[in-house]
Amino acid sequence: MARTLLCAVATGAVALSRPGAESSAASPGARQPDGALAPSGAFAGQGEWVDPAPVLMAVEVTSYDSDTDARDRVEKPRAYAETGIPVYLLIDRDSCEVTVYSEPDGVRYESARTVPFGKTVVLPDPVGITLETEQLKDWVH
């Protein structure tokens, strides 16, 4: 299962917008995760910017850009929690850690668990899998 998730994260992105946000990349509420987990067919026919309601998890992999701290560690967790996305998975290549955010309250995530690459981490319901992170060690330089 973890291998499938890692492949999905590495191969594509689903663009999301907050409910009520304009359907354009210029919308201030729009966020585009590196990956998203949703039921099969959840976005059929919706185009690039979709309703985030069916999203079970948003996934970000930190870049080596100067604004990654503000974007991936502050702005996106807040936006995903405000949207009600149940789980946010942050793969942090700077610190070699994985953080799993869950229990959004409409403002922020109430729970965050961080583990170093190489340890297993549980992705809580509605994802409900255990993620092996050993292979993430190969993603850093």
C-alpha cells in the first residue's frame, strides 16, 4: 500500500480550490498540492480546479525554493484545514521528516505527528494506512 501511495505522489497533482473560490489559478484561495488522494472518479469532468470535498488527503513534498517554509509548512496546512481536508501529509526533504496533520477544525489541524525518514507513520482515517518512509531517504540530496 505504501508503495502505491508513493507512486501516486510522484506521478501527478490534483488542483484544488476552497469552496466558493473562483475557478482559476489566480484565486487567492486556490492551492495546488503535489498530490491528492480521493475516491476513483471523484474529479471526472471537473477540469484542473475542482471542488475539494472528496479529497481524503493532500500531499506536499518540500521543494528547495526559498519560500517553501511559508508555503508548505504554514500556508498550505492552514488552507487545507480551512477546506476540511481530513489528512495533510508533508514530506519534508529539508529536515528528512514526515509530518501527518489530521483533525481539521476549520481553522487549523488539531493533530500533527512528525517522524524521521526511516520510521513508519500511520495515516489516520479516512486514509487508514501505515506508511513506510525508508525509501524517502533517497529523495534528499
